Amino acid sequence: MAATYNNLYLDARRDLKRAGAEAAALEARELLAYAAGKSRQEMFRDMALYAPDEVAGRFARLLERRLAGEPVAYLIGEWEFYGLSLEITRNVLIPRPDTETLAERGILYVRSLKRPARVLDLCAGSGCVGLAVADNCPDCDVVLADWSEDALQVCRRNIVRCDLEDRVSAARADALAIPPALLRDFDLILCNPPYIPTGDLAKLDVSVREYEPMRALDGGEDGLSFYRAVTDRWRAALVPGGRMAFEVGWDQAPDVKYILSRQGFQSVAAFQDAGGNWRVVEGDLPPEGNQPELSGQQG
């Protein structure tokens, strides 16, 4: 028996809620629009119409995969972050609302400079953070850097998708190594590194553990390996007085504040996300003439 789009949506929302999906309504709507080949606006307009059998069948198969644990973003190949619609593949992490806090801090800092700025999004993944900054700060140039060539391909397509080719580029770089000569003189380095302790990876939800790239999650034995390496090695890529800002795990802010302070960063501070978790830690490199000696600390 044929069903309306609205009935398909309501049934899917119910099933997703029962399965424990926190954003059941959003996920049902996104999957249905994708199955129907409609935009969100078209889907809203057509909710009272009967869905063709082929659309209902496609939607049922997508819903089955979602209920088995596969994230919606990978099923539909895109996700929204800070108002941008980005391509998402299984080669990159799915952008989370929590990460918008890092983008927001970057946007506020670049605007505060009141001059053209050069920004690096290190461990860029999909490029979501750097692209959000570039989209909201027309006077800045942004480099999206990642070690994974697969991730960089997603970055490059998202640069085009966001129509930011004139101010955003992508480059291959290892966050654990000394920055190459071409990646220097940044006013701001934003970094959302792998920060899950290796021993905790097996405890992650199946939607993360079985589908998202493990290399983008594994932060070493204590989850802090990338913070140590980036603060030590990549501060050389900052201009004097430049800023470095990290996304951190829910309980990592004190440790990352200590790491930044130990490396000579000043005005080190933490900022909360919308859920009240301390999500971003940032610090400023001392101005020229007041630079600390390199520690030689290893990651």
C-alpha cells in the first residue's frame, strides 16, 4: 500500500527513536530527502504526496543501514557544518556541532585582527573548520592540511563546493612532524586532532568505531600525543604573537592548557561548547623578541 512522504518520515522517526538516535527527526528527514532526490525545501513542500514505490524501497534500505549503525552523513554523502553543505566520505570524520566552537573561536580571532590574515586548518579532515572561517572572514587566506591524501581529495572538492577556490588551498602535511617550509607565517593555527586514548577506541559507539576513520580518532596512549607534537613543532609555523587553538575531549582541557603553557604560549584559555563541555583550548605565541627556547619535546 502506497504511503505519503509524511507517513514514511513519521515511521522512520519512530524507529530511529526506538534505536536510540538522538537526532531521529533530522536523520529521518535527511534520509527521506536523499532517497527521493529532493532538496529539503522540496521535501517539506511534498510531504503530503504519495511516495513512488521505488523511493519507498530506497528509503527502507537506507533506514535499515542506519539502524544497523551506519551514520547518515556517510549514507547521503554530505553534512552541514556552520551553514555550509559539505561532501562527507568515510575517509573523513563527520563534522559535529561541538566542533563549531573551534570554528567560532577562529572566526572571532581573525575578525579581531582587522587586517588580512593567514590561517591553517591542521588535521583538516573534510576541511569543515577552515572553510567555515574562510566563508565568514573574507579577508583571510586558509590552508587545509592533512596527512591523508584521501582526506585532501575531499577537502579540494569542498573548496570548490563552497566556491572558495580563490582563498582556500589544500596541502599534505604530517601534524606529528616539523612543518615544511611552505607552511609557515600563519596568524592562526586551528587543529582538531585525533584525541581518543588508544585504549578507549573499542568502547566507542558502533557508528563511530565501525565506520569513521580510526587514524582520525586515535590520539595515542593518553590521547594527548598530537597536542604535544603540534604545540612543540608547529609553533614555528606561527608568526610572532600568533594564536594556536585546539578542539579537545570533554576532560582534556586542563592537560592541553598545561601543554600549551609549558611550550611558552601565553593567555592560555579554555572555552565551552553549547553543551557546557570545555571544548576549545587556545594560546598566543609571545611577540617577537620574547620567544621561549624550543623544548625539543617529543610526541
